[in-house]
Amino acid sequence: MKDISVSIQTTNNPTIVKFVHTTSTTNGSYEYSNIDEAKNSPLAQQLFHLPFVKKVFISANFIAIERYDIIEWNDIQEEVKEQIESYLSNGEAIFTTDEKSSKKVAIEIYAESTPNPSVMKFVANKMLVSQTFEFKNIDDAKDAPLAIELFKLPFIKEVFISENYVSITKFDIAEWSDVANETRSFIREYIAKGNTIISEKYVKKKTTSTVTSTEELDEISLQIISILDEYVKPAVASDGGNIQFESYDEDNKTVHVILQGACSGCPSSTVTLKNGIEAMLKDMIPNKIESVIAING
């Protein structure tokens, strides 16, 4: 029996939860809409026997499940986690035949503009990664093959990869009207070939680091993180960016956050920060917050 642990991660879609695990299940990404489609995956078949399971998505280091509206995830996610953890720990087969014969996701990528004119958001119809990653240059991207390839395009300045999209910051030498289609086609072809997006080793390293740092935080900091995750991140993600808690100074009652992706360097982010996030934190954590200061990632 293997010692495999599974953690639960929510997504921007309340009907979908990801079960992130500490092993590698596949080199590609596979989506099943019913038990018949899952004939080559015993794990997916087993999950479809749960009456609330609508879709199953299997990737290298996580299994995502979309539920029907008959039940809430809070009521059943721990049981599903234990079931997946037990299955993987017992070393049972994820695929009974060559996984290439399983239903591979047909990749679609569409481009969305963002409030930041330098940034374009390229959204996929599948999950790409289980957390966020930001790369300022090609040296930062040594463990991210997709980002490395993107940096080879001369107009790309920064790359931000989130659950189901890639936000790209361009240099001023190019206009998105001239290079958006080229970039979209490049990303779609790269993902469709089943190429690695982020190395498994780097994902595990970042996950471990995040868990450790969270365990060391004080109660107010944990409250701030919870509020940002629930009320702010979904809205920010829709604009191709991310907000990340950096620190809380109890003496000065000051919160520092990091803006990433399309939010980094965006003129409208400062207004949003002061008028929205700062006011929300002051209201939800009375007498503990005086100001919120943003650091561009």
C-alpha cells in the first residue's frame, strides 16, 4: 500500500471541487461526462456510482468532480476525499488500457481582454493546474515548460497560469490585435498535444511551502486569507488576475497583498483595492484593519 494523501481545493465554480493528491496518475488530461465514457477508467467509473457526480476530470496531480445540484460539497467532500485517497493508496489502476484510448479533452482556447490593456487572458475549456503560478521572465519559468515556450515569443513579457487560463503581459512593441490569434493558437496546440504545463516536482514544492506558511499564521491573518479567497479572488480571476495575502502588521493594522496577472500594474487595481477590498476587510474584521497596501507581483 502506498502512502498517498489527498487534499480538497475549491474552485471558482461552486459545483466543482478538486481533490489534489501526492502521486502522478497520467501524463494527459481526461474528462468523462458519464459512466459509459469512463469504460477505460475504473476510478472514474467508481466515482460515477455516486449519485451526485455529474462529470469527472482526471489530470496528473488532481481529480476534479462536478456535482449535480441535489447536494452541497460541504456535505460530502470529506467522504469523496477518503474514497479517492483509499483507491490511490491501494495502487488500483486508474486506466485499464492504454490511456490514450480514453476520451481526451478536445481543447478550445478563447481570448478575453482584461482591464489591463497590456494583458490578455487565454481561457481553456479544461483545468490546467491546481493553483496559481506567476513568471516574470524565462529564468523564473525553468520548472514551467509552457511558460518557457511562451517566453520564446518576442512580445511576451510575463506569464501567469491559473486553474483554467493563462494571462499574458506583452511588451509595448506589439499590439494584441496583431498577436492575440497567434498566441491563442500556440497555447491551444501546446495543450492539445498533452505537453507538461508545470512540472510535478514544482507543484509539490509549492503546495508544501504554502501549507507550512499557512500553519504559522495568526488568527487575523487566517481571517484575511479566508475573506480574500471567498469574496475577492473569484472576481479578480474573472479579470485574468490574482490577489495573494503577503502579511499582516498587527501594530499598524496594515495588510499587504500581492497583485498578480492582469492585476499587476493595472491602473484600475488601485481604485478597486481602496474602494472595495480595504472597505470589505474593515467591515468584516472590525477595529483590526486600517489600510491595505498592494505589491505588484
